[in-house]
Amino acid sequence: MGLSQIYLSTGSCLTSLIQQGGYRLKTLLIYGVESVAGANIANTLSEHYHVVGIAIGQCPEIEHCQMLSGEAALDPPGHILKDLNPDYVIDATCCGDSAWNPDLEIGDEYQCSLAVERAAICQRLGSKYTLLSSDAVFAGPWMFHEEGSEFSCSFPQGKRLIQLEDDVRQACSDSLIVRTNLFGWNWLENKTGWIESLLHRMQMTSGACHELSFPGHATPIFTTDLAWILARGFEENLTGTFHICGAERVNRQQFASKLAETFNINWHRESFSNEHFSLSERNHFACGETSLQTRNIRKSLCVAMPTLTAGMALLLSQQPARKLQDEFTISEAEFSRAA
């Protein structure tokens, strides 16, 4: 029997499968699957790709995903990539969460060097390599930065990510570099993610959300929406640097207000003024104007960027019940009526 192409429609994405006496899912290897980005992308695409996740520490439990951790994850990148020979690789090891998360850890120089090594190996093997970067490589004063914007962040984390992007381009000429600001659930047991922490603190009268006073605007996107746009990019053999983010520009307080509204939390936010922040403070990592222009990705893939309201509704519908307390959990039906 000859090869025939079959296309499985899922949302706005068409995932290509190959049939030869049965289905063979294309292999998607995710480095940093323990991160918010890695885990949620793996969960979203797990039924449409053969997903293999690699985690240095604790692994999330995701159906239909093969996980490598511990000693297996410490094998040299060349061994793992040659053994698995994946069609696609997503690297979320150096930036796998929102830059607004005060506990975000940007990859150190060693982690960045490993990412560059993986990119170079993917170039030799013919695997499509995707690096997840951050909108926080920028720092105003302009709104909606284009891919070639020169207003870069001068702080070490921003400089490190910019250098990482440059090194990946050199190592893998057909790589895909994605700048974004994502939000989603944490999948690790015994760990509280930023979204879970915000929800918990907002439903407590004494719960302080100090990070919401920081300056800056961004265009956040829910991880499921990001995953489907990435998958669409895979099918279109997208290469280069692209901005993939939400359609709405908001600050941290506006983001938190939408989160509280979605989860029916009676949260009275404090009124923070941005006027007292100096220019130097606004140039801190993730504290400037980091909203992204998405014209290039919309034109390349003929897709629209999702609204924050739509992303929050998906966040609500995908909530992992084991992690949330009943007092701020509501049903989708109740949310629909409220909307």
C-alpha cells in the first residue's frame, strides 16, 4: 500500500498524519515539559502527535505522553535526538512561563548552551527546532513591538535571551523562534503555579498580590491557543522569528481582574499608579512595554490571535480540579450565564 496523506481537523489546526497500514503520528519532543509551557503544550497536542517529554526534575503526569526524567533526561542531547529522531522539537527549558511570574527562572548560561547544542543537532538530523522565548526581551517605549524592534531589555535576563536567540539562529538556520507571554495551569504535584497562586491570594482578604503593582503592559496568550498555532506552524514548515500572543494589551492589574471575573471571585483590586516608576525601573525585565505586534504570524498562517476573554474561558474549562479549592471554582454553565 502506498503512502497517503490524511488530515485530522482539530480546531483551527490541521495535523498531518501518515497512513501505511495504520496511523503513524509524527513525533514531537518537548524539552522542559515540566514547565507551564511544556506541560500544557504536551497535553493539548498529545492525541495528535506522539509526544515525548523530557524533564530534568519532576515529571507531570499527562495521558498519551511518554516521559523521560532522571538519568534518562541527562543523556547528551545528541543521544536522545538520534535515538528518537523526532519530527519536531520544542525547547521550553530557558523560558517556559510568563515573564510576569515573579518566580520565573530564565535559563542560565549552561542551559542556554544546551539549547543551542540541541538546535545544531536538529539542523543535522532534519528535525524542526522551535525555541520558546519571551516578550520581555523588549522594554518600550513603543507599543506592539515588531520582530525587528530595537528597543531591547538592558537587564541580564533579557540580554541572555536575546543572545540565545542569536546563537540558535546561527546553529540552526531553519529554526522557529517564538516570542510570547503565556499563561496556564501548573501540572506538577506539590508545586503552586503563578495562576493558582493568584487565584488563592485573590480569594483571601489578607492575600497580597504585590507583583501586580509592577509597571508594564503585555499581550498574554493561553497555552492551549499557543499550542494550536505552533502546530499550524509545524504543518506550514514555518521558520524564522515570530510573535505569537493574545489580541489584547493589558497590564498586570487588568489581567488579574479578568482572572477574578472569570472565576467569580469578589476581588477588590487596589488602585496602583504607574506614574511613580522611574525610566530605569520601567526598563527592568518584564516591567516595560512588552506588547507584541503579530502581523507576521497572522499573515503567514492566516490565523487570528485569541482574545484574553476567550483564553480565560478556556483556562476555566481546563482547570485541574485537584489543585483548586471549591470556594473559587464555578461551573462552565454559570460562567456562560454570567457572560
